[in-house]
Amino acid sequence: MRRLPVVSLILALALAVPSGPAHAELLERVVAVVNDEVILQSELEASVRLSPQLQERLNQLGPSATPQQAEQVMREERANTLNDLIKNVLVKKEAARFQIEVSEGEVDRYLQSLAQQNQFQSIAELRKAVEESGEYGAWSDYRQDIRDQLIIYKTTQSLANFAVTDAAVREQYRKMTRGEESKVEVERFLFASDQGTQAARDAAYSKAQGTARRLRAGEAVEAVAAEHGLTGNTRREVGRGEVAPAVEDAIFAAQQGAVVGPLETGQGYLVLKIVQHMSSDVLSFEQAKERIRGELEEAAFQKAAEDFRNGLLAKAHIDIRL
């Protein structure tokens, strides 16, 4: 499940914003016109001060940074922040157009979650910290900021196109585990048709079924192998990424001693008896798939969200006056 980005608390920021008359005066000039709406200098400066990206970049400069370097970072992040504000205006317009709303209950639930994430016992403690930070004119302003973020997230989730298939999850698992010391030792029987006719394929499948049935009944592998002229040629070690995904999933999910198949492959019908799972710390596909799906969905959502916002931007009339 994707998590909505948390509004950073000012008390968690290392960037100290000087106070006093020189900084108390807000310049109420228009820095951008987005279709028929405006963004004010005061809105931009407030968002810049709260920007975790700005703080991170300033920290990366280190103590030896020159004023000119710091100012360059400030200019770039101001432009980036304005771009985000413009996109947010456009997304909220879409929310209004599609009547996407956020209830008071949704705001309260998110505030409760935010309080817990920041180790406050209650929303009241969160409110006290926000009010003492001095970064918001009132608690209602902070609450509106939360509502705006929720509306933007909810609208993007509703209108941006993204999906993660089961095949994508499986392929990501294969990539993650390829090369890991995770192997299964198997007895392998492959039955291929000599001719491409349906009758030949049916005969190969019948042999595979019979072999699987005999192995499940406990008949010795050596006896079955000898009958097919495979003495000494059935034992294999199978690693992740070495066989087709469907075969890999079946092998690694099966218990020691189990018989798998017949499985249809490009080479014929495959029957496998699991001899042993080699020791490994790698999680099985069943154990790892939900975490992998969550990670892929988060990445897919972020990309779709950016494409959605950029699409709105491309169609809008923007007049930047920064």
C-alpha cells in the first residue's frame, strides 16, 4: 500500500529561518499565473522554507560552501518549488472538475497517523508543536495544508494510470534472486514428442503422467529412470533464473520429496521430484511477493503521478513572473 508523503514538521528541520522585522514582511506579489489562478510570493517562500529537498541540498554543500553556492541552491530550489506549486494548482482544479473531495474524517485520520509517526501521543500534541513552530498562522492553516495534500494524492491516485501485473512481480523476484545461492536438487524427467503431431504430443504427455503417478506412489527413481533409459542422467541442481518462471515457482514452492508435474514447457512435458532444497536465506516467492508488489506499485504510482501532472502542465497557460 502506498503511503501519502508526510508533511514535514518544522521542528524536524535543521534549517533555521531567521525571524524579525526584515523577515516578517511578506511580499504579496504574483510569481505565477496558472490559467485563471495566481500564486503569491508569500506562498512560494513558505513552501521553500518547508522544502526537505532544499535542506538536503544545503547540507550536502558542507561547512565550506560559499554564499554564492548557497544562493545558487536557493534559486534552483525556489524554481523547483514553484513548479510543484503550479502542478498542485492544476491537480486541485482536476479534483474540483471530477468532484473529488476529502472529508473531515479523512483529515482527522491522517492527522492521527501523522502524530503517531512523529511520536506524539495525540493530535493535540501535534497541534501544540505546529503552533509553537510559528511556521503556520494558525492550526487551521496547517489543517488546510493537510487537506490540500490529501486532495492532490487522492486525485492523482484516481486519475493517473498505473498497474502492476503478476508477471511483473515474478520477473522482479527473478531479478532480485538471480545469482543468489539458492538451489533445489531435483530428479528430472523430460518427455518430448519426436514428431509435431497432436498424437505424438498426447503420447508424450501420457508418459509424463504415468511417470509422475509412479513417483508419487513411491516407486524408486532409479527403476523409473532405467525404464526410460535415463540411468544416471536425471539428477540436476536448479538455481533461480535458470528455468522458466512457471517451472521455477513450482520447484521452489514444493516440499522435499514432492513430485511436480507434468509441466508443459517449450521442450516437452517435465516431471520433477524434489530431492532437497539447498540452504539459503533467500525468501520464497510466496513470502516475498507482497513486498515486491508494494515496491513496484509505489514506483509505478510515482511515475504515473509525474506523467499525469506533466500532462496537465502541458495543456495549461502558465505565466511565470519569478
